[in-house]
Amino acid sequence: MKDNIEAADKMVPIGMGIDSHGILFRSNGSILRAIHDKYAEFYRDVASSPLIRKLVEDSLLIQTEISSTRIEGHTLVLEHPLLPTVSYPFEWTPSMFKDAALTLLHLNIALMKNGLCTHDAHLWNILFDGTKPKYVDFTSIIKTPEDRRWRSYEDFKDAALNPLLLMSKGHATSARSLLREIFCYPDHALVSDVLGIKIKKASPPVLIPMLRDVLDPLPFSAGERARKILNFLKKTKLKIDTARTNGVHDVEVLLKRVS
């Protein structure tokens, strides 16, 4: 990437301004991410790690490099390419939405194996680079909590799984219409009525009887929980099944079936 020092008047602040870790700027065909000094050491180490290079190579994460650009008041600036087209979850086809959800889960599985995870689980942090969905919010990457659970598990159900379930029942247009703002998702009562199952917020998961044990956050580590959802979404069709599983053995059988 560039070795020059950007003049302040060439940088345009972008983003929603809600990132506590840094500030985004658009500058000469790139995105610059000025990291607040409190978090500079952590994100310097993360950005320099082999893990991040592998995630970029696997097209799960937007290209990220430490920039030579200097921004006043910040000792660390990261640089990303400026993608030519920006689209949003409410504009995506069901297959694009599913691919984005899979990308988020693949990303978190890889991160959690290394003591990291994403703070957010909504799909607004994913942009399509051509046909490839890539996670772009680098400073959403944080250390995994001490209990190694993905705290955004419930958020993923709201932002990704429930809309996919509606889409699987032929309600793609309605599902997209409920995603037009970043923290707006299908109401749980609506999803319950359409699917004929009971869905509650922040309670032991009862999304789908077939997946009761698979999605239950209590017995599994964060990486294992994300993997169960990932393998579920890999199925060609999202279906409702009245069968029940009985424990870890059945989960292992299910994983083999859908891998």
C-alpha cells in the first residue's frame, strides 16, 4: 500500500461514528482506520498476525495492512481497499444472505480458535467484493471473553438465522423489508407464527426442535456453537423437522450428515 503521508484535507470521515476503537476515513481510493491509542497495541498485534493473513487469503476478511499514513492523535492507522460497490443485507438475494452468514461463522470459528471473536453478529459488517462476501469491520475483532463464549450468539439468530428461516419459507421480500436499518430484525412473534414454532429472545434456544441440542449455548464452547450453526446453514434447504436429538452423539451424527 502507499508510503506517502496523507494531508488531512484529503481524508473524508465515513461510518456511523459508533466504533469505540477507532475512526474511519476515505482517502484516495483506500479506507483508513485510525485506531485510538488505548487499543493500538492490541490491533497492531492482531493486524500483524499470521491468522489475519490467512483470513484475508481465505476471503473471509477484507485486506488489512498497517499503513504508513499518519493521522494526528493516532499512533496506528490501518488501511483497507475501497470496494467499488456497497450493498446492504436488505438488498441481497437469499443466496447472498446465506453466504454472508456463512462467512461470519467461518470467520468466528477461525478467530475463536485463536482466542478472538467478533463483537458484532449482524451482517452489515459484511460487504461483497464481486461475488465474495468479506467481513470489513476490523475493530469488531476482540478478545474472546474468559468463558470463551460468543456473546453475540443471540444477535446472530436475530440478524441472520431468523431472516434465513423466513426466506426458506418463501418470504424473502418480507424478510428483507424488516432489515432496512442496522439494528432492525424480524420480530420473534412473526418468525414463530410463520414457522409454527416458539422463538424467544435471550432464552435457551428453541428455534427448531431438530436443532435444540445443536444450538443450546450451555454445553458447548463458543467455537463449537458457531460450528453447529454453520453446518446447519450449509444444508441445501432450511427445513423444519419434528425430530429431536438427544445429546452430543446425535450432534456428531448430524455434523457428518451436513458436512
